Amino acid sequence: MMADMGETRGVPVLPRLTFLGHSSVLLELGGVRVLTDPVLRGHVMHLNRVVPTVPRQAWSSIDLVLISHLHHDHCDLPTLRQLGRATTLLVPAGAGPFLRKRGFTSVVELPVGATHVHRSVSVTATFADHDGRREPFGPRAEAIGFLVTHGTGDDEASVYFAGDTDIFDGMTDLHPQLDVALIPVWGWGPNLGPGHLTPRQAARATQLLRPRYAVPVHWGTLFPVGLRPFSRSTLTHPPRAFERAVRGLALDTEVLLTEPGATVAFTP
């Protein structure tokens, strides 16, 4: 059951969140629709989408797109074109020229610590420990996360989207009362490269962040062509391993396992 979104805090009005798969999450708060790292077609390079694609109407009328870094599984140009070249893209420092050259007309670069305000929603770029270069020969830009807030004081709702990152010291000071953390718990194949979190490391990051809710993302959506029959467990195991690791740390955070394509079900 979805929680009553009118409850207050100590309970602020929580956003409506829909996990669209991989690192793509639709945030709806204060009448503003925010989409993170949209990759919503059936394949990206050598990766196939292994869950149903999301109907176009489910991610229409987007106000802001947050792009954490330029890797193909986070910055997918065909998906961005479907959203419209005039849609506002909030991107890391150094990524603006790459996207403007490809016809996107509303690109805002956010260095770490910078904030963009859209109506009642504020988006602040946060540090991420990850290589943001677009391989194999693309530009090098920063990798960032985002802190999205709506409201003020006790009524403020806050969502942290980590993008791709390893643990970093500043996690402890990101927000004093974080409501929701969208935490990457794996990747797109049987192995992880540097700058990613395993389920156990993601639990440690959650311990540092101290959110009320954690939603595991970056799992169960994309997989290399031809490898799926040999590594099925990596499509389903990571979020459950993350939940067990959070439970093992005896954290107050509630983990909300959400399948790709589903709306996050906050508990009362």
C-alpha cells in the first residue's frame, strides 16, 4: 500500500517515485516532474533491456532531467531526444558542450555544490567518486550525484540520487534529515568496475547517509547480449543482498525493494 502522502513529520510530504529501471527514476514533487539518468529504450550499445520497456506516457511532460555522468548507460542520447531537445538537462561540469553540440538547447552545468531552482524544487550537485568520461573516445566530464529538495523547514522533503559512486567521506554531511536515498547496488553485468557500490558497500553508504528510506537502483534492467543465461543471479540478487546487509547493520533506514517499472510503496 502507498503511504498517505499528506502525512507530516516530523513527516514531510514525500514525493511520488517510480523506478523505471537501471538508474532511471521519475520523481514527482511539488508539481515538478524530474527524471534521473533516463535510459528507456530496448537496448544501449551491447546491452539489452531485460525487463519491459516503460510506456511513453509514463515519462511524458518532464520538467528536469538529471544526468549524473556521460557513460552510455546513464546518458542515452536517443532517449534524451525522445524527451525533447528543449527539455532542461542538469549535467556535470564539462558535459555541456557535448550535449549542446548534439542539439540540446537547455543544458545547465552544475559543478559540485551548485544549485538549480525550478519553481519549488531545488537541485544541488553532490560529489561522486566515479570516472565520468564518455568511452571510448568521448569527452571527460565530472561525475556527480544530486540532492533534490522541496519545501522548507520541517515540511522539506529530500531525495538523494547517487548516480554512480564509491563511498566518500562527505556522505555523512550530505543532509541532516534525508528522506529518501536512491542507492546503486550493482551495475549492468556479472562484474563491477571501480567507482561502483556492491550491495554490502551500498549498505555502508546508507549507514553514512542515514535516510528514512533507501531504494536500491542500478540493477536488474540492462545486461550484455548473450550473457543472460549464464549470470541470472546478478539480475535479481543485488537488491536483496543490500536489504540483508542494511538489516545486519541494524539501521533505522527502511529498504523499499521496487521492481523496475513499479512505483515505490512507502509505508506509513
